[in-house]
Amino acid sequence: MEPYLSMRNICKTFSSTGLKANDDVNLEVAKGEIHALVGENGAGKTTLMNILYGIIPPDSGSILINGEEVKISSPVDAGKCGIGMVHQHFKLINEFTVAQNVVLGSEPRKGAIFFDNRKAEKEVAAVIEKNRFHISPEMKISEISVGQMQQVEIIKMLYRKAELLILDEPTSVLTEQEIQRLFLTLRELIKQGKTIIIITHKLTEVKDISDRITIMRKGKVISVKNTKEVNEADISKMMVGKSVSFDFDKGEDGCRDAVLELENVTIQKTRQGRPVLDRVSFSASTCEVVGITGVAGNGLTELEDVIAGLQKISSGRIFHNEHDITNISPKALRDRGLAYVPTDRLKRGSSLDSSIKENMILTSHHQFMKSGGIFDESRINEHSRKLIEEYLIDGCADAPIGTLSGGNIQKVILARELDRVKDFVLFSEPTWGLDVASSEFIYNKILEMRARGTAVVLISSNIDEILALSDTVLVMYRGKIVARQPSGPELTRELIGEYMLGLRDDFKGERSDS
């Protein structure tokens, strides 16, 4: 029997870098299955799906739907072939309603000119009801949760009659409860005869939701397996060529001297009802990883900016080694020894047009100058050579950092920051969008910092890494800390998810400094 989708001998080389992203790739997907596409960053997964969706053209190869060759040169062509794609970063307009976002580009009209909003809401409501979504077409995007935004993206594809849905990292910003609701939706779509391709780094989810798996490595298909025939360790080994484990032995839970302390830290913005940070209090001590998690929009971004000195607080106090550092400048924080690995590695963490070695001295360039303000090139070259070797960075010191994979860019940032750390480091979403091998490397570096006596604050929406690395777990909801618990077997993904959704609050009615 012919597969529903066949991609045959797909090749794609990017002329700007010479990278062969897809090297004679074949992919077959059966009608009515959930097919997982997995591999390290740079394995070629997203390139292959961007070719299928018409975002980029292949150099060679063919695409067949139901045995018939189709030409897909744009997302419009893909839509005509019944293919829809939900991207990792949502493409929604906050001030538009759910219905307005769904119909954007194919709006129902009154006559030939005017947008028929009532008809749009009625049509979108029909799609919502048929697929058992829990959302109102009249709600603005700014009023809904991240999980509901994911629903809107899927509804957009279903409104356009998509039969094959491509989901790129669909669970990266969802709570455990939202993930399970999404999976119920996907299974319901399969019952209706839809076909789904899911790109994900989360191997537990691959096992949970998929029927078959295609594993890619370095632009090639390594293997195609029935999901039930392999375990997570098997998949991981095929992806990276070696066994990868996230079962860390953190060692002794020893020294505990407070390094960073926040006392009732509050940010109140004008014309905004509730504070974006509401009396946030916690401490991070030597030899400790404090993990802070929550759903996007609940204060994690603002907390990152406050700790990094990039946003002033309205009230409260911040201490470093018992010295009041409230609202001091980022440079002053750096001079005190703060190391900072930001969420946005491309815009905030690196200068993409600068070389690897230039990025490695961005925050310490004055230490590499001769008298007269001239850079000591030999010292810079030796410094970068040492860090490239120590951090296993796959790139030449003189190459622009923007030519590297996401994992290697993150390694450059880690090398620069951890080389200068004194007693405190802030990590925010350190493995966002990275593969299992890069994630394992970063996790080991975080635990190295802990073992050296460094106080580590880890801000992450990835519950698995919070549980794997943290000594103390804090959960934020609507700008408040609603849970503070030691990591352990009793602290489950499901329990953290309940805190993240506001279903529990350990401090309701009270806000203490401890």
C-alpha cells in the first residue's frame, strides 16, 4: 500500500555555509498515524519539514501525496495539498480575537469588501466544537493561556482543511496538564483521519504519543522504528551515536551560605492592575541549585531581568553576600562576579556577526588589552583555543558565531560566562531548543558549578530539567511564588503543573520573607 506522504531523495545544501542539511533523505508517513521526527540540532529535521511546507526549496528530490507527485513552492501550495504546520514560536496577533487569528488571510466577507466578523466567529466555533477544543472564538489572544494559544494554532490549520499537520516542538512551553490535553486532542484528530508529524526533543513524549519514529543524524535518516519496539535509551543512542543519560548523581548536599537574597521584590507598572512581580522572596546559597519554573507570562522573564540587573524594582531589596545591591547596574553586578546565561542566546547572549573568539571576551575585553588600548591577539587566541577545547565547541575561533548551531552558540556563552564566575550564576532556559547531547553537556556544567560551591539560579519552563538539577524548586504564578519545595520523589511533574496553573498556592493569604 502506498504511504500517504512520501519524500524521496531530498537534498538541500545551504550555499552560505556549505552545510548539507538534507542528504538524500527519504521519509514515509502512513495515513492516520502520529509520526515522530527526532534528531540532534542540525540533524536536518526542521529543514526537511520546511521543504515539505514550502518555506524553502529542495536542491533535488520529490514529494508525493497519495502516490501522486506534488510541487510545493510556498505555504500556500502546501495548504492546497492539505498540509499545515504549527511552528515552535506561535504566529498570533495578541490584540486580535481567536477567530480573527484563525481566519487571517482567508477572511469571510460581507459583499466583496468588508470583513464579516460574525461569520468568522461562527465558522471558527464550528471547528472548535467538532474537535472538542475548550476556547471561545471571541476571546483575545492576550487573554488566553499558552496552552490555549497552541490550540489556536492547530485550529488555524484545521480551519484551512489540513489533513497532514506538522507540529514543531509543540510542548516546549506547556505544563504537564496542558501537554496531556494536547495529546488527547492529537489522538482525537487521528480518529478523524488526520495524519500528524511531530518534531520533538522530548523522548518521553515520543514514546507516549507516536506510532513510528524516523531518526535523523547529520542530514541523513539513520533508522525508522515502530515506537513500541524501542525505549528512550535506544532512541537517544541512535540520535547522537552514544548513550545519553539525565539520571544525575548530584553528590553531597553540603555547604549552605546565602549568596543571593531577594526580599519582597516587587515590580508595579503604571496602568497595570497587579504587579508583574509580587513580593518575591528567596535565597540562593553556595552548593545549591535553586530551580524556578512557571508558565510564560507569570513573571519568569521579569525575574531574569531583575537578577541580571536589566530591570529596576519598584520595592523590596536584593543582597549579594549581605551587601545591598538593589537596582545596581549590570556592570556593577558583573564586577561583583555575576555570570549570566540568558534566555535569548542570539540577541542578548551573543553578537552574531562577531567571531567566536570575540564573543568569548565580550564581558572581559579590558583584560586582553596591552598598554595603549591595543588588543593582545596572542592572549585572545590562546584564551579562545583553551575554551573551545574545554567546552567541545565545533567551530573555528575566527568564524562568526552566527554560523554555529544553537548548541554550539550556547557552549560559547557558557565558556565565556563560567570561565569568570565567582560565586553566583544565573541560567535562564539554558537548553531551550537544544538536543539531548547539548542538554546533557549543559546539565553537567551546571552541576560542576554547584560542586565548586557556586550558587546557581536556574529559571526554566522545562519541568524535567528543574526536577533533575534543582535542590530547591520554586513555582511562580501571576508574579508570585506559590510553591517552595525541596526536590525529591514527592515533587512530581503533575504537582508542579498544578502550581503553574494556579490550582494550588502554598502561600495564599500570606507573603513571608522565607
